[in-house]
Amino acid sequence: MSPRLAKALVNGLLIGVAAVALFPLLWMLSVSFMAPGAASTLPPPLLPRHASWGNYRELFVHAGMGRYLLNSLLVAGTITVLSLACNLLAGYAFAKLRFAGRERLFQALLGALVIPAQVAMLPLFLLLKHMGLVNSYAGVVVPALATVFGIFLVRQYARGIPDELLEAARIDGAGEWRIFVQIVLPLLKPIVVTLAIFTFLAAWNDFMWPLIVLTGQEHYTLPIGLASLAREHSQDSELMMAGSVVTVLPVLLLFLSLQRYYLEGLLLGSVKG
Amino acid sequence: MNPQRTAWLFLAPALVVLGVFFLLPVLAALVLSLTDYDLYALADIRNLRFVALGNYRELLQRPLFWSALGHTLYFVAVGVPLSMGASLGAAMLLNSPLARCKPFFRTALFAPVVTTVVATAVIWRYLFNTKYGMANYLLGLLDVHPVDWLGDPHWAMPTIIAFAAWKNFGYNMIIFLAGLQAIPPDLYEAARIDGASPWRQFVHITLPMLKPTMLMVGILTVSGYFQLFAEPYVMTEGGPLQSTVSVLYLMYDEGFKWWNLGSASAVAFLLFLIMFAVTVLMLKLSRRGDET
């Protein structure tokens, strides 16, 4: 094969795959601006004839989408901030602080990764019901406050901090808390950003657990709200596409603006050791 | 302060959360699966009875459990190779020295991964709409009769598989891409001098060098695909004719629709055991492959 042909083939295939990956997302955006019923015609229209914000207005004024959006921001934001705190403290302790049984405890945590989260869901529901947390934001937030994956990621990264640095600070009389806040945290900044995006995206996109624990509409996050709308309005394609845009756009933009951190974290998290 | 105490103070918040909201419920699930916990027990705990392995025995005799397991295995057996194949193909394209605009293509191919399953499932439901969907319109141009993608028991699962592959392939693509970049270029250089065709280079250099990555990616992808739930929940509600009811879908219905929490816990544990067995099998097979 001639080099020019090979080059055309590789780039042609890439364009094809990119088109398949992006077409559904771009079409979603386009259909979301169409008038009700306009998308249910043949041939399927690619662009709206008269673009309008009508579907979005309908979603936010009548379908409660604004509430779902705020709920999602609140839940995902709280989970991100609080679980970062827990995972950073624990990951640093596993990497740099000495205590009896450190390695064994860490191995046990990694071992727990083979248990699918759904096994815990039924008793967890009963536990939260007992605590009065079913159908509350806390019901979604509290179980997500620490993750083995997050602890693992922080530990991997924190192991790179030189011990001499910490020892020097201890000799200068700095307390462990001060060392953590003033020396360790600034060094961990890249992994903090990475873990923050991962956590936020996972919390935003999470479906099964919020579906179980949030029983009332007023607490629905976007995915739950959208799924329930999709069951009521299965024929209103234009409205549903607008709902999908509202759900997907925030995370897509977040990813686009911080993708370097996200992809690095993905690779760091996939290297076991 | 004594260093041991500091360490435990730092660990405490995370360990308490994991212990109370994960490990404890997992152990409780095992106990729960041995009881007949249902709506009556939910109302008054005194109605609870210990049934030993009764739930498991009943489940193994229920056709719906076996069909749910069958659908899940179908999804895993077809979906995992399809999505990993797509990931590897895309990674090789991106790794090719001939490819241009690599950062753009990488971002474009990865974009579906970060989207919300529910939202993209809604999009696919529209794309594969029998009457007005783009898929049938394009097939119509080729004179193919419209297919009732999500309404025909034979087509519903393949459509869900195609959706899952589209949604997920970008994730493993990034991992494969890193694996490909770690292969020393001299290996290909030497093979080219020996006159090896691109196909032989792929079989004798790329695949063996990627094997550890493949195994890890394979295990993670298989366990992810076993947890099929949101896709059928949004796209088909388990239908048509229950052809897309997965094991987790059964657990959800059993537990949170009918409130048979004991029986639902048994479903969850059986799924866990099956996933564990498959993982061990994959590790064993890969080790045997190393020896030969």
C-alpha cells in the first residue's frame, strides 16, 4: 500500500469513528431546538427549521427540570468536597504514616473492590430507612463519602512525596495536621483535581442508588428526573432531547475543560500496584 | 502526639464510612438472603423468619432468574469483545504515526464515556425509533425493511449492546493507547527489516505486548458489563417479553418493587459469586496461556 493511501485510510477511518461517536450527541442538540412533533417526520430532519428555546422553557417551567438540576449540583458538589476530604486523609495515611497492620489493611480494602456495590444496596436501604435518611439528599451523599478507588489513587500519588520533607517539618516541631495542610496538600494538588473530576462525574451520572433511595420527585437528581420524564413523555422526542442536553452538557463541559487531569487519573487508576 | 494515633485519626472518617455503609451492609446482605424478609417484615420485624438456603433454592427453580442470567451472559459475551475490539481498533488508529489531529480525535472518541447513561439511552431510543429513527431511515435507503429495534425480543438486546459499546469503548481506548505507546518502536523496526507484514506485526508484537493490559481491561470490563441495569431500565423497561431483564434488573424489581428483600439479596449474592467465578476463570486461563 502506498504511504499516501495508508494515510488517507487511517484518517478516513478516524473521521468515520469520530462521526459515529459524536453524531448522536450533535443530533440531540439539534433536535432539542425543534418544535414539538418536528422530529417525528420522514426523512429525519438534521437541523431545526425554526430553532426555538420552547422545549427548554417547557422543561424548566412545567417539568421541574430546574429543581432536578439544582439537586444534582447540590448532591454531586457535596459528595465531591466531603469525599475528597476523607479519601485524601486516608490515602495519605496509607502512603506516608506508619501504623501497625498498614499493608494488610490496605490489601483488605483493595480486596473489597471485587464486591459489586449492588450487593450492599438492600441492607443499606434498610439501614438508611432506620436512620430516617431515605428520600433525603443525605441518603445519596453519605454512602458515597469514601471510596476505595479514591483512597487508592491518593495513596499511589502520595507515595512520591519524599520522606525527608516530612521528617524535616517534624524536626522543626510542626504538628501532623499542619504538615498535612501546609506541605502535603499543595503537593497533592494535581491528584486533588483529578479525583475531584472523577468523583463529580460519577456522582452526577450515578443512577441505580439515587433511583432506589430518592422516592419523592422533590429530591430527584437529573438522571432520575429524566428517566421518569422519559417514561411519561416517550413520544415527545424534542422535549426529551432537551432534557438530555441539560443532563449531559454540564459534565461534558467539565470534562472538556479539565480533560488532561481526567485522562491522567484514568491511567493512574488502572495501573494496579 | 503518638504517630500511630495520628494515622488512625486520619483514617477514621474513610474507614467509618466504608465500614458502616459498605462492609456492614454486605455482611447483612448475606444474612438477609437467608431470611424471608418481605413487605410484612418491613412493617413488623417479628414477621421475619429464617429460611436457610430457601431463597437460593427457589431462585434456581425460577425460569425468570435463569432467563435474566442468560440475558446478562449474552450482554457480557457479545458486548465485552465488541467494545474491547472497538477500543483496540480506535487506539491503534490514534497511535498510528499517519494519524492527524490526534488530540481532537481522542477527545471526540472519548466524549460518550463521560455522558450520563440515562440521557444517551434516551437519545438512542430516538435514533432507533421504529418509525422515525435515523437507523431505520438509513436502512430504508438500502431497501431494508424497518426493524422494530427495541420492540422485537430478538433485536432489543443487540440494540442495547450496540449502545453500550458506543458509550464505553473510549474508556478502554485510552488504556490501550497508553499500552501501545509503551511498546518499544525497535521491535516493529526489526520486524519490518525482516519483512513482516503489518498483520504479522500485529499478531506477533502488538498482541503479546498488550497481553497484561488486555487481561486487566478484560476483567474490569466483564465485571462492569455484568452490572447491566440502567440501559434496559430506560430503553426497554426490561421488555419486550422480558427479553432484556438482567440479573440486576431482577434484583431491583424483586427488592424495590415487590419488597422481597430476602430473595433480592440472594439474587445479589448469586451475581457476586458468578462474577467472582468468571474473574478467577479468566485469571486461570491467562496463566495457562502463558505456560504453553
